[in-house]
Amino acid sequence: MLTLPNLFWTKNKPEKYDSQGENKVLLIFERVGVILVVCTSLIFSDFNIRPYSPWTLWLIAAFVLLLLYECRWVRYFRSKKTLSDLYGGFFGIPVAGAVLPAAAFFFLGIYGKVIWLMIAAVIFGVGHIGIHLWHRNNTEA
């Protein structure tokens, strides 16, 4: 659910998109976070569906956030593909393209009680959200 829209994005970038000037520290956080999130998600089996309990609400929340993330990408691909379309909010969530996946993985970590995924999601979120905020604040939309 996360990779496919990003692959489509590589062929549908906004006209004035420029990655020059991105903070290298945030970029390292983002890349390391992605690797950690993917590896942790694959290594641990604690994310498998279990019988309903109050913890299931965390799984539902993670799923809802991922659905919102997909809907946000649909809106972007149907738009004029401007920088404000890419870095704007969605349902009141600022820089939703960065916040939604980081929060979804954090909630999945809570559901699975896997601290390593929660840490990985925070590392990813710091980098990804930071880069999106930088673009939103430093580019012409």
C-alpha cells in the first residue's frame, strides 16, 4: 500500500519539484527509517491478525490511516499535480503524505507491541515529515 503510489509518483512529480537543498540529516533519518520499518515489519510476526481485543483498535487505526494515505494519493494523481497538491493537508492532517504512513506504522507497532517498529516509525517520521515540511515552506506552490 505504501510502495505502489510512490512508484507512480516518480513519473508524476510536480512541475517545479526540486530535491536540491533538502536537509541531509533529515534525508538520512528518512532513508534509515524506511529500511528499519520494512525490515522490522518483515522480521516480526506480532502484526498478524489475532482474536479481537482492545489492542485491535490500534490495528484498525493503522489500517484507516493507510486507507487515508491511499485516498490522498488518488487525490494527488487526479489533481494538476502541483507542489501544494503534493505537500498539502488531507482531512485536516498537515503534510498528510508524510504524517499518515509514519503514524500508521507507529500504530502498527503499538498493536504488535513491537518497540522496534515504533522506534523505526519515529525515525522515519522525523525524516519524512521534516523533508515534507521543508518543501512545503521553501518552495513555490
